[in-house]
Amino acid sequence: MGEKLFSSKETLKMFVLESLNDLACLFKNLDHPTRLEILARLIPEEMEFGDLQKAMDIPKTSLANHLIQLTESGLIEKLDRGVYRISFDGEDIMSSSAKSFLDMKIREQERLETLRLHYESIISRYTYTHGEQKMEDNDKYRIVKLPPMRVVSFHEMGTFLGDPETKAFSKLEAWAKPKGILNAIDKHQVYGFNNPNPKQIKETGNFLVDEENPYGYEFWITIDDDFEVEKGVTVKDELGGLFVVTKCIGVQNLGEAWKDLYNWIKESKKYKFGKHQCLEHNLDPTITDDSKFEFDVYFPVTE
């Protein structure tokens, strides 16, 4: 009857709203572990007061008070000779409550398992390694294999150093921040790279950037395959690849980090220069101080 009566959520809602006091009273009668234990012990068989008191090892007065409350609520029945048994309503409410509780715990475990698999997927997708994770030179360098990834791309050109980076990131921020994904750095990671590189003067090593010699910068933010992207936004499927990686703090130190990686590959007996995209992984896009930016710098390699 209950399943038919509450076949709609609206019916259930109205019943609860009209029965608030009675339901609260019922829950109050169940809101004690001792009373729940009494009901559980009476499910399979009738029991005398003395046997209950012995099995539960509680004072007689306390047991008597709980039995009175359960009897008055109709959840148990008092028979002749001080014998108690659970009522049909008491057994029904215990069965329903136990089933609901068990279903809740199962769903909780399923959610935890889903969450575990989700984060394992993130770790596998973005940080799984190829070969050894930590290498020589005080663990300064790592070999990392990035798997294929789907990204949203933002690109800008500029006429002075830092100009295209600022403009491209502003576009990324304007798109990602309202969606609440800019701070989700585990799931939506931000990478960047020159596109094209600024013109460099061979004799001095300095960069020549002006109106006639602009350069570009491109930012990527990773998204899941099922992430819905509106029209007009550039989406790319990138192949990933094998990289040697080092950490860098501060924009002013990026040049030195790239130089270190270049020299490391040049001297390596196992790895050679790769042809896939160099990347600067911005570990925390919410930082606004250039001197405190944290990067993982990715230089492509092959074995």
C-alpha cells in the first residue's frame, strides 16, 4: 500500500508536510541505540524482562523506561507474565529503516568508488610517467609522458615581451572563470607556449620584438571529452608525448629553465630532442605576481 500511496514525489511531500509532528514523534522513539537494540532483540522471538536485562546488561530502571516508551508508541507489545514482543509496526519500521540505511551505505561506497576512479583517471591522464620519475641532479629533472588530451586554445600576437602572454591569458580567463574551471587545476590544467617564437638576434642572443617583428603566445586549458564548448571557441586534440620536465618559479627564470633542459638533453646518453610541442605548465593560474608564477617546463624528447 505504501509504495502505491507514494508513487509520486508530490504525494510523498504532502504527506510528510501534513504529518510532521507524528513523524518527529516516531523518529524520537527510535532516536536511541538502546531502544533500537531492544527492537532488534525482539525481532526473532518474544523475551521476558529478565532475559532482556541480562542480554543487554543495563540497569532495570533504564530498561523499564525504554520498554514503556516503545510500548506506548506501539512498536512493541507487552504480553502476560512480563513478556515482550515486537509489534507488526515495529518490525516493519525496523525492516524499512535497515534496508534504507543499507541502501544509503551502498550508494555512499559507490560514490567513493566513482570519486576514486575519477582522481585515478586524472592522475593517469596528466601525470603518469615513462621510465623513472626522479632522475639525477638532486631530482631536478623528471621524465614525463603526457597522453593525448583535449584542450581549448587561446592565441594572441604582441609587439613587446609579455604582451601576447597577457592578452592570451586574459581571453582564457574570461572564458574559463565564469565556468568555475580555472581553479580546478587537477582537472583543467593550463599550458602555454610561444607561437611563433620571438625573433632572436644570433650575435647577442637578445630578442627583437616590435611592430615589424611581433610574436605570439598560445594558452591551452584541458577539458574532458564530454565537456560542452560553445561555438566560436577553438578546441584541439593534442597528441601529448614524452618530455623532460623541470620546475621553475618566476617568469624571469623561464629562460634559464629552458637552457638547463636543453643542456640536459644535449648531454643525455638515453634521450634525444623531440619534435613535439614545448610546453610551460602553469601550476596555479590564480597567482598574479609574475615573480611567483610556478611552472613545470616541458621539453620534448625521444628515446
